[in-house]
Amino acid sequence: KCYDIEIKTAALDLLRYQSRDPEWASYTLGVFVCQSCSGLHRNISQISKVKSVLLVPWSDAEVEFMASNGNDAAKAKYEQKVPVFYYRPTHTDCQLLREQWIRARYERKEFVCVERQEPYSAGKTEEPKALMKIHTLNASFQPGKIGQPHGLQVTYLKNNSTRNIFVYHKDGKEMVDWFNAIRAARFHYLQVAFPGAHHADLVPKLTRNYIKEGYMEKTGPKHTEGFKKRWFTMDDRRLMYFKDPLDAYARGEVFIGSKENSYIVLPGLPPSTQGYHWQFGVTIVTPDRKFLFTCETEEEQQDWMAAFQGLVNRPMLPQEYAGNHSHGSTQDLSKENIYIFYI
């Protein structure tokens, strides 16, 4: 029917998730959604009712409603006052972030009424139990690693070592509020550190996801020790390894520089290497030594190689030469802290 063609064409208007030819729509909100998010919309069925664009009939009234609304109109209506620091998830983010974004927009209408943003915009006044320096702070949702659907990993530098804190809450909104509160604190810090910077330049620096994580085997600096299985995390140029994924501190860190500084990534291991169990090797050559790793599968080897090569091919920034751990900060704001409260 011509209605099907009209809806299919209008679906290209999809704004948020950049999915190809979205085949689902909320016919009560007037927006097109990807298949994954159609399931999340069903969780707020009192507000959003979804149906397939192609597989079920559409009435004249439904088609007219979709034609008179659409994703651009919904954005203008429901995203009037989204804070600059608020994380806008994509289709690659975890379900929790996507679900809470949908609920914040359509169910709680947080971006229409500013007073509903209090949980992540207001400060705390209680006596803190610990301090974190904002310029080294990061937060990333890790439901698989933590084993909790609302699990959040918070990292910061303590005595020049990366400290991990793993937290979760049964209420997903509570965790997303904390996540955005951290982003708010980072945003205000960066505004002071870079007073002339545009918001678009600061937002990518608020929080970051890891380039890659997973198990590899490693050996020691003499290459004569037996290989040991360790959990590795690639946090920008810092490759950290842990005995257990939930360890508070890394057992060690390897800096991955650029090819201009004689860093090279090679497949395989030197011919004389012994003591490894996994067959798919990776060698990282640095100005000081070679680091030898093995992966369980060829696919994992290729993924790690691609991650390492991407860093090696990327020119280093001045602060990276200086060993700066501030992830882009050039100003010492040592009094800028975030406070930890036990609740």
C-alpha cells in the first residue's frame, strides 16, 4: 500500500540510533525506532505503543499521526533542556543506558522540566569518606564484567596507580543518575581547565569506554618465564593487566606509544619463545623492550592487533609525551575533587 511506502520513506528520518531502514515505530509517540529499542519502548507501554512498519496493517489515522510528528518533532519536544554533560547513548551502548534515556525522555520528561534533573545536577553536603581527583576520574558501565545489569566501573588515579571501584544498585535510574553526576562534575572541571573551549570539544572528554578488554597470556621481561593468563584493559594508551577482572589495582601497565617513537605491533612471537599455551601471539616492540602476549583464538588476536595498531598509528599528543594522566588537562586544579559517600 502507499501508506507502507510513505512510512518506510519517513523512517529514514530516524535520528537517535542511526539504524538502517528502521522497521519499528511508536504510533503513540510518532517516532521510528530500531528493533532493539522497540523492546525498550514496550517497557513503557502506558506511553509508547510500538508496531512493525512492514508486517502489520496501519490505519489512516496512524499514518497521518506519524506523518505529522516524526523523530525531529519528538526531539524538539522532549529534548528541549538536555544538559550538555548528559550522556546520549547510541545503539552500541548497554541496555541500561538506552532504557533510561528512553524513560528520561518520554516517561519522566526530565528534559522538559529542569527540576526533574535534580538527582544528577545537585551537589551533596554530607561528610565524605574519600576523595577522587576529578581530572583522573572516569566511569563506564560494565554489566558483563561485574555480573550485574546496572554495574558501573569507576576509575581514578591514587598514588599514580589506577584504582578501580565497582558499584551497582537495583534501581537502574539511580546508577544512570550517578553516572551523569560524574559527567556533570567532569564538565564543570573542564570548563575551568579550558575556559575558551567549545562544549562540543569538552563532551567527548567527560567519560570514555575502554578500547578493548579481555584475557591474554603474558610473560616477563626476560621472556624465559612461563606465560600467565591475565585480564587486560586497553584504556587509551595505557594497557593494564589484572589477575582478576574485578581487582582494585592493576598488576602492571604498559604504555603504547606511536610509530614515530619506534613502537611496532607484530603478529606472532619470536621463534625462540617457549612456555605459552595459546597459539596466537602478539608482539609489541617499544624503545625499551618487547612485550609478548598470546590469545586464545585467531579472532581475538586480530582484534587486539587492530586495537594496538590504531594507537601506534595515531600521533602522540604533547601531554602524552609528558606522561600526563589528566587525559587532556593542561592546568593543575588539584583542589577539584569528587566526594565519595557510603550510603
